Amino acid sequence: MNVTTVSSAIPADQTKAKALKAGAQFEAILLNLVFGDLQKSFSQLPGANEDFIASSYNGFGMEALTSGLARSNGIGLGAFITKALLARAEHKNRGI
């Protein structure tokens, strides 16, 4: 009796691209949270209130900074997540 398994696996290059994107996005979000709080702590005087427009521009700037950092390997967390996702996909494709 021959058993044929049909795999609905995503091609390796697509899996790697998705894992890289997920790792970079996660790291960008984490850096945005950390750096955003640091920026607020060091750029405002105690008790001062920032208006909505300035807050929006600061948020856009911080998002651009952290996304750029994450795309250029950031602090290494994105690479760690990518590696873990690829290992999980490999085990899943092997049926482990």
C-alpha cells in the first residue's frame, strides 16, 4: 500500500519572506513602544501638555525611525523571531 501525502506547504522563499516581514514588524512595534516612551520622557517638561498636532508628528517620526531600525536588523530581536518562525515552519512541513 502506497501512501501519498499532499502538502499544502508554502514555498520556502515565500515562507522566508513572510517570516522576515513578521520579525521586522514585531521588532518595529516593540522599538516604537520603548523609544516612544523614552522620547516622551526626555522631550517634555514635567507637567507640560503636548498638543494633538505635535503629538501626531512625533508619532510619525518615531514610527519611521523604529521601522527603519527594524529593517536594518535593529537590536536583533527580529532576526531571532524570524529564525524561530522558520524553524517552526520547517518542523511543520516535515510533520514533526
